[in-house]
Amino acid sequence: MRGGLTSPSLSAIFLFLGINIVLSVRAEVSPTLRRENRLYAPLYDCPNCIERKDRGNISSTDHPWKDFDIIVTYSNPSGAVQVRSVRSRDLSSSWVWRNPRKEKHNRIVQDPFQTKLSYRKNGDSWSDNHQFQGETSQAQAYPVHPVKLKRQMLRRERRERRTADLINQDREIENQTQEEAIKRARELDTNIKGKYSIWRKEYENPNADSTVKLIRDQIIMAKAYATIAMAKNETVLYNSLIEQSRESQLAIGEATNDVELHPSALDQAKAMGHILATAKDQLYDCVLIARKLRVILQSSEANVNSFKKKSTFLIQLAAKTVPRPLHCIPLVLTTDYHLSNYDKKVFPNKEKLEDPSLYHYAIFSDNVLATSVVVNSTTLHAKEPGRHVFHIVTDKLNFAAMKMWFLVNAPAGATIEVKNVDDFTWLNSSYCPVLRQLESARMIEYYFKAHQSSSLTGGADNLKYRNPKYLSMLNHLRFYLPEVYPKLDKLLFLDDDIVVQKDLTPLWSVNLNGMVNGAVETCKESFHRFDKYLNFTNPKIADNFDANACGWAFGMNIFDLIEWRKRDITGIYHHWQEMNEDRTLWKLGTLPPGLITFYNLTHPLDRSWHVLGLGYDPALNQTEIENAGVVHYNGNYKPWLDLAIAKYRSYWSKYVMYDNFYLQVCNLNQ
């Protein structure tokens, strides 16, 4: 009997060593055993019997030949044939016995997962194709080691679990997608026409300006190569680059996207590409090109900064310039005031002017139209307009126009008083430090000469110092409220660039807790705190105030005049104003001295009472604006100017009486 023995581990070792090994195993068995095997071989007429016969060949330990010698013949690295003897009992149970000659006739095929069994012998065949079911399955053949079968079963179980997990994940993702689609479908408002039009900006192609950007980049590269060509005396190439740059610039024009480009722009881009390719072949030097591009970048940054300064200057200039209609209105009103003898007329309900039980407002302004909007918006939202009294103070130039407007257009039920600030004889330079400082030669030099500039870029930051409002006593009159209204106990101060959207009478019921000023705080995180307005490098400021103290806003303030008089607030204001004669504590305006004067004397109001920023911030929350008691157009973009932010203008314009005779005469249209 002859047998062949193969070992995966031994073959792997020989392959690793790079040796061509020829392994043949020969086992010599006695004739007696062969004869016994031939004489007592039973007749197998059932698959189970066959299985019991072949199971004896699985391992050496179960074989009827318990122990015998195995001769191994192989060649060593030098090519010499080596012979080695191995005992069968020394082999591990993982070795499988095969009979090469009988393998063609006797074969057991086992699939542990499909559980089908087939047997073939000497051309005759029997088959048993049946499924194993639970514990009643037939006995199985084991052509492989049980450990290997166990690993196969574990791998199969892992694959099944992984497949189930992936299926569950797919189902979850599909459910989430469906829920999002349903949510979007519910939010879709099909009643608003055009809301989801594909022509809206949100649906524009993000690469709609790719050609414009390409041509601009080509122009930049052409300029860089042109400077190099000039340095290397490449005149022809230099002229071509300059000419193509000029043509490309003309092709772009003022276009901001590809749709606005002329049809010939693409051809020009191709032509520029050819000349740039030629320039690259002749002049390309990485270090030199990088240097030229850096120079172009620095030059562009300088130009941008220059344009920013010019823009700032022009915006401030436009913000301080009175538009023609607004200049026309006071002229026409003043003319009619004197021609129609309105100077002898007085406002009704004079007895209400000093009644502390009513709701009193103070408005200090030289803008007739803006003041009319404040009064109109307040009375329209007031529950009891007859209990509201408006104290308006203006300058000598606009007094006749202001009085004429409210005599002709008196608000329904409300009481109006118009005064001229120049009639306050007590407000003089001997009493008021601001007036005394404005009359000094040093202040005149500071405001009118020293900071004048001969160029746009140089005067951008200094234009605000020459703003007339900072030199007008109307701006500083808010610090003299008890002197202006000695009989009143509480007063609501309003700027002329605000619009009232609610009834303001609840503000008189706010408990200020012994404070003088009720105002909305403006600080958010590190913004609008004291260090923004005051010079904390000066020890007078640093020793008396907290740099992180929260700032608040002028524009809508409820003042307790009784507490004001007790604490001598006007005296505090005078003290700090005199200390700032050299302008080292703060530069300008009334907010910095207001923060100092009312330091630790301000009660914070709810933010919904006063929303600021409509004169400079286009990104305010629309809901906060609509729910606000007062909206404030603080900043340069006033609602009566062409500079106004368009989406905020309607909050102001709806209180303008565009059908008024004087507005129509001055051509003030909506």
C-alpha cells in the first residue's frame, strides 16, 4: 500500500527558504496488513456505511495502522538528494491521508453549509441529497479539521450580522431622508408667487463669473510678464502683452458675471492665453514671477486702503449734507410763517405744559421733517393722545419753520411746545463749560483749522470733528433738563432719528430703583463698553471708572428729574467737561460725557424697548425690529437720505405725510 502526505506548514517553510523541494512520502506496510485489508473489506451498500469506512482515513490516530515509518526524500540547496525517516505517530491530527491511486474512484465531497453528501466508487455511484434538519440530521463526514469548520461558521455568522447591520442602517437613512423631504414639503409655501423661482439669486450658477475671473487673472499675469519683458528688452513681447491687457480690460468693462460679458470676450481670453503661453516659454522664472506678483498685491492693497478712506470721507460728507427737499421745507415754512403772521399765534392747551401728571417728551432737533415723524409715530400708538405733551427745542434758524409746521399740522389730541434754544439766557459761557470751550481760540483752532485737510484721504477721520451737531448746544442741552423743565418730575427724551412703534406710557411706570437714567444697554460681549468711548490711559479715567462697564444708548431715555436734582447731575457733567478741556479724556460727542455723568446711575431697560443700528447695520434681526418699542437710525444712513438702508426705510417713511402741501412743493416724494 502506498500513501501520499502533504503538509501546508512544511511546504510554507520550504517555499520561504526558496528551495525547490520534491516531497514524496513512502510508507511500507507488511503484506499481512494488505492481505487483511483485502480479505475483510466489507460490502458497503449504504452511505452511512461508506462514511464509517472513509472516516477511518481522516487521521493517523484513527487509522488501523497505528504506527509506521514514513520515508521523506528531498533535495538540499546544493542539489544533493536527502532521505529522512518520520514516524506516523509523531504527526499532528491536522494531517490528512490520501490515496492518490484510489482518489480518482473514491471521493467524499463535503459542504458543511449546504449539508449535501455524494459518494462515487469504481464507476458506480450512489447519491444521498437530503437536508439536515435540526437534531435529526444524518451523521456527517469530516474531511477538514473541526477547528477550521468552527472558524468558517463564525465567519459566516459575522457576515450575516454585518449584512443585517448594513440593512438596518440603510433603512434608517432612508427613513430620515423621507422625513426631511416631508418636512420641506410641508414648509413649502406655494401660495407666494415667485418665492421659489429659479431666477432668484439663490439659484444662480456659482460659476457664473468664472470667465470674468479668468480674464482678470490673465490681466494680472500679463502685467507681471510685461515688467519682466521690459527689463529684458523684449520690446515686441512687451507691446503685445500691454495691448492684450488693454483689450481684455475693454472686454470686461464693468461686467461682474459672465452674462454681462460681450460675446467677443471669450475670443479675447483665448488670444490672451496664447500670448501668455509665449511669455511663459520665454520669460518664466518662478522666483521673479513671485516677486512681481507680490509687488502687484501690495500695490492693490494700497489702492484699496486709499479707496476706503475716500469712501469714508464721501459717506460722512453725504451724511452731513442736507438734501434739497429737506433744505426747501424750512425755507417755505419760514416764508409762510412771516407772511401769514403765524408769529402771533400760540399753541393750545398751554396749561398742560407743566402738569407733572401727564406724559412729557423732550425732542431737541433742527430737522422739521424728522421731528414730525417722531411726534406722529408717538401719537398714533398712544392710547390716550390727549395726555401726551411734546416739548420741542430747536435753534434760531429753524424756529419759525418748526413752529409753523406744528401749528398747521398739529397732532390729534397731543400738546405741542416749540422753543428757541437762544432764548435760554441762563445758558451762557459763564455757566456752561461747553460754550466757554467753543468760544476759546484753541477750540476754534481745533475744530476749524488744525484738522482741515487738503485731500480726501487725509480728511476722512477728521471730518466728524467739524460736524456742526457737535458744536451745537442742541446736542448738549440734554444735560440741562431740570433747568429747561423745572416743574416736571419725569421726562422721556427722544432723538429725532427714531420711530415709535408702541405705546410708550408704560415707561413712566418703570421703577428706576433710585437711579436717574433709564436706558437700554448696548454692550454685547466685548463691544460697546466704556473702554471704547473713554481714554483709559489717562489716570483720571482709569482711577474712577471700570473699563468693562456696560455702555448704554442715548435716543430713548426716561429721566427721573427729582433724583437728578438731588444728585446734582448737571454739576457732575460740568466737572468732567471742564477736566476734558484739552480733549484727553474723550474726543467728541455727548455719549462719552453721558456715560461718565450717569455712571452707576443708570437703570437698564428691557432691550425690546429700544433697537439700535438701523443707520449702519444691514444685518439686524427683522423680528426684533418689528417687535421694538422704538427703532433708532443711529449712524450715517439716516432714513431721509439717499444713503439709507433700503429695507429699513419703510419703518420711517410710513409716518411721513407725503400728501402735505409743503412736502409736495419741495418735491419730496415717497
